[in-house]
Amino acid sequence: MGRPREFDVDQALDAALCVFWRKGYEGASYTDLTHATGVERPALYAAFGNKEALFRRALERYYEHYMDFIPAALNQPTSREVAAYILRGAADLNTRYPDHTGCLGINGALACSDDAEPIRRALIEARASAEGLLIERFERAKQEGDLPPSTNCAGLAAFVTAVLHGMAVQAKADVDREVLNAVVEQALSTWPSNERALANRS
């Protein structure tokens, strides 16, 4: 029977998450990870597997604990409120922690070596999944009359996603929350509305 684990797995995972958030997948060395977690490399391997497996676990935790505003956003009553909730939530998250700004999903691996290609693909798939949820929500908004019948819901979701990702890149470059919130307001000012539906409601 092996010795009991002498560290808190959740605390170690949180510490590793912050390293990946700050430095990206390839930028985070094993020295960085062992120093941040306080766990030696063999014990990290035993608990999480290799570096790729550790990153995937950290990414899951990131979406569960930090991106919880996305499900809440999808339940907002109008498409504009959905977009506002997501973008404002991102502006807050991207600037909340001064030592790891931006978004783990963007910082993780925009460009990488061939060895890290599986991580880059995993991040692309995660972003595509989130965009797919937006498309579904906007299609429902169009059916409900909240959006004009001519709305390209895939294009609208891609627009929100592009603004979201651009904000993450800006935050990583030390753009502050006030500027990001101004970007949010500018994006929302162009939001399509169904004038006939608005007139009927009024």
C-alpha cells in the first residue's frame, strides 16, 4: 500500500492553474509548477499525470470556477443582455488578478510547438463549444422575436467571441478594466434589435 498523499490536490491544482494562466502552457516550466504548488515533480506526476494532463485538469477547473458567468449569461431574457453579461463578466475576470491577467483559454496556447499541438486543439475546441452555445441562444432569440428575422446568428456569436478574445489579449497587455468596459459598451451599441417586436412590447 502506497504512502498517503501529503499535499492538498485541489490547492496544488489551483496553484498550477495560476501558473498556466500567467505563463501559458509552454511558458510554464516544471520548476514554475513545483515551486508554485510546493510539490516535487514525481508527486505531481503521480497525482495528475504529465504536464499536458495537469493543464487539462487546470483548464477544467478554470471553466468550472471562473467561467461560471457563462451559464448565467445564457439565461438572461434578451440576446443583448446575454452578450452584456458575458462581456462584462469577462472584463471583470480578465483584470481581477493583477499577477495573471487575461484569459487562460486565450493565454494558454495561441501559438505553440508541435509537441503542444494537442493543447492548442483542446483550447480551440473549448472556445468553439462556447460559441456553439451562443449560436443556439441567439437562434432562440430570433425565433422569439428578440432579434430581427434576418440576423445571422453564427456571425453574431462570432462577433461576441471576437470581442471577448480581443479583450483578453488587451488585458494581458495591461489594458485596464475601464477601457475594457468602454469596449463592451461600444460593442453593445451596435446590437441588432427587432424594431417591430420593440414597438409591440411598448
